[in-house]
Amino acid sequence: MKNEYLRKHSSGFLRGAIMVILGLALLFYPGFTLVSITQVVAILLLVKGAMAGLILLLSRNHRSRSSMVLELVFDVGIGLLILYNPRGTISFFVVILAIWALIGGVLMAFSFHTFRKAGLVNWGLFLNSIIALTFGLVLIFEPLRGGVALATLIGAFALIYGISNLLTSTFQRRS
């Protein structure tokens, strides 16, 4: 009973500590941390591709060979691409986020217009559409800077989340 209690609360403490470290890294070194995380993802994809290759060599099941070859090629190819150009990968995902924000902003603007025609005025919807459109345009024209800004915001969230996990696990131990 006591071991289970300690294990549950120490995992919260460990999760909090990792989030604080990640949050501080993203706040103080956002560009470097983003590139590092991207490279770790690339290495994980390469390892996953190598495992798929090993399973392919050891497998006797001929039905799943084509899917394993596809997985191997995809994982290794994307892993090498990301490892070769981590900044380009970051920019790509930021542009995808920007397109999502632009589409969302346009849809919210149309909804605002439709509601206004029906006699319902929702200024929050209008404000959200302006914010989403502005956010999307900034990210489209400055994807690397936008990525650094997003990393900083995520870092602040991770830091707050980590501190709350640390405090929660500390106070739960005492009671």
C-alpha cells in the first residue's frame, strides 16, 4: 500500500521536474530547444525504422511484409529528412499551424457575418477571428520567429504545469 502511494506521488514529482526543466529550456533557449527536440524526434524515427527493418528480417509472415517495408521507408526517410534540416521541419509545422489559424479565422469571420445578418451580434467571435487571422499571417510570413514565439509560450505553460505538479506531489506526501 505504501509502495503504491510513493510510486504514484514520486511519478508526479518526476513529471513536474521534467516539465520545469523543459519549460526553462524553452523559455531561455527556445530556438536551440526546438531544434534539439526535432533532432530527438528524428533519431526516434530512425530507431523505429531500424526496428521495423529488424522485424522485417526476422518475420516469417509474408502478408505484412509490404506494410513493414512501407513503415521502414517512411520512418527512415522522414527521420533523415528531419535530421538533415530540423529548422525546415520546424518551419513546415509552423506554416501548417498558420494555415489552420487562417482557415479558422476566416470561418469565424463568416460566422460573425452570418450571425449579424440574423440579428445576433457576437463581438467575441469577431475578436477571435481577428486574433486568429493575425496569428496566422504572422506565422506565415515569419515561420521561424513564430516557432520561437510558440516555443516560448509552450515553455511558460510547461513551467507553470511543472511547478503545479511539484507542489501537488509535495503537499500530497505530507498529508
